[in-house]
Amino acid sequence: MPSSWSANVFSDDYINARGIPAVEFVSDVAMHLKAKDMNAEGCLKQMQESYSKYKLMDYKLGQNKTSLKSKLPEIKKTLEMVQHLKKQVDADEVIETYFGLSDTVFANAIIKDRPQSVGLWLGANVMVEYTYEEALDLLNNNLAAAQINLDHTLEDLAYLRDQLTVSEVNIARVYNFEVKNKRRLKAEAEAK
């Protein structure tokens, strides 16, 4: 899956896997209004409501993207640290490290025994103790899931932006149609 989506990768028959509906391009406004059995004002209102929903989805997916992009480095850093600890324990090395007593105070620690587990913060003030293998499996699975979610989010954002563009064009076409129609009616009324 591409890590950078652009709007031109979506074919006309593309169906979004996460259920984001496609916006129908209005090529003939008069035919569209007749088929929908509505006037231009009602159609504009409906299109603007739909546009607002797409903008909201775009905003929420943007937040999701930001969240995932901040989580990926954290997961990678934690994974590297667990791999480093496992390597030192397997090599029977003495582990020298610093640990935080508070936000600005750190203490030097020397670990001579071979710890067989590691504690991982899961969030919501929950820490769980895992063996190295369990921790590595969990972190690798979390990293893969986060990357897949980011790829899906990027795809959805690109698709949404494509749909927003089509919506904006449709709104402009219906609005221009209505303006031309009002001018035509006004000219006909003045001609009488």
C-alpha cells in the first residue's frame, strides 16, 4: 500500500474499504435537478450538508493521522530498547543505566542479575510485566497495526480530499446554474 496517496490513484469504480461514500459528479445540472426532483436551492443545501460531513471526516482523520504519527516513533523506540535489553541479558553483561526519580532527577543504576522480564506501559497508568519474547511480539504486532492504520488513514484522507474537490465543483456548478437561470428569467420578464 502506498505511503503517500494522491487523488489521481482512485478510479471511477473505486469503493472505499471503510465505507466513505463517493460524490457523484454533476455534469448536467438541469438533468441532475430534474432527476432529483428538486430546485437549485434545495440541491445546494443538500450538497453543502454533505460537504460539511466530508469536512468533519477530514478533520477527524487528520487528528487520527497526527496521533498515529506520534505513536509510531514511541513504539519503535520501545521496541529498540527491549531488543537492547534482551541482547545485554543474553550476553550476560552488567547493565548500567539511568532511571528517573522525578522529571529532572535521575539516578545511576547497575543491574548485576539477569532480569527475565520487562515492564511495558500500556496507557491509563497501567504497566504489565512481560517476558522479553512476549514484549517483542506485542511491540512488533503494535508497530505493524499502527503502520497499517496509518496507511489506511492516509488513503482515506486522499480519497476524502478528492471527494471534497468534487463536492466543491458540484456546489459551484449548481450555484452558477441558479444565477444564470435567475438572470435569464429576469431578462425574459423585462422583455415583456
